[in-house]
Amino acid sequence: MNGKRIVILKNRINEDIKLAMRARDAGRLGALRLLLAAIQQREIDERVELDDVAVLSVIDKLVKQRKESIVQFQKADRLDLAAKEEAELAILQVYLPQQLTNEEIAAEVQAALTQTSAAGPQEMGKVMALLKSSLAGRADMTIVSMQVKAALSALVSAR
């Protein structure tokens, strides 16, 4: 693997931690330390140094957790905790690439269907595996999954 590719995002996070420490920005520092801890935990668990794609998947997972927590805290009328999660979410989203639009996701889904020659819903796993690697961090995989399911169902009903 290319050495530069492995550490670009992780180095940026480490530099941002140093900047947050110098600025005495406790909220930002806490969120970045949680992110770095999650990355390091995955590296320890898998016994590998994560490349940028894997780091993006960690960030994506943390973003998803924050979104779920915000909804739960708002339902429980804990707006203080929801606000804390929203602040962390904003910090984490800085590290994600530009999110794809629904139209761009649809184009990627069609390309994956063509590439895998998928013929029906039973091949959803094969299509999703291909898309997961190419769309890591750039799209909400729940939306991608719904679009793949709809496209595969349309293939079956078109016959």
C-alpha cells in the first residue's frame, strides 16, 4: 500500500487535536479524541494500520451513532445532550468527503448493477459489497441500500 495514502486523514486529525489543545477548545478536543480513540481501537482489533478508506468508515460509523443519539435525546426531551451530540456531529462531518446527491447515488447504483450483472434481489449483497467500497463516507448507506433494493425489484418486474 502507498504509505502516503495510509496516514493523510489520521495525520490531519492529530494536527487538529494539537490545534484544539492550543486554542483550549474543550468541545472540539473531546470529539477529536473520541474519533482518534475509535480509529486506534479498530487498528488494535484488526492489527493493521488503517488507510483513509477505513478511517472514513470509522468516521461514518461515529456520525451515524451521533445522528441516532440526537433523535433519541430529542424524543426524551434532553435538548442539552442533543446539542452536545450535534456539536460533535458537526466536528466529525468536517472529515467526510462531499456527500453525493440522490441522482449521483442512483448513477452509481446503475453502474454497479451493470458491473455485477445483477438480475434480482438475491444478488443485493454482491451489489452492496461493490458500492460499499466505492461510496465509503460519500453516501448514507441506508439510502444506497434502498436504491439498490428498488433497482433490483424494478429489474424483476420489468421482465
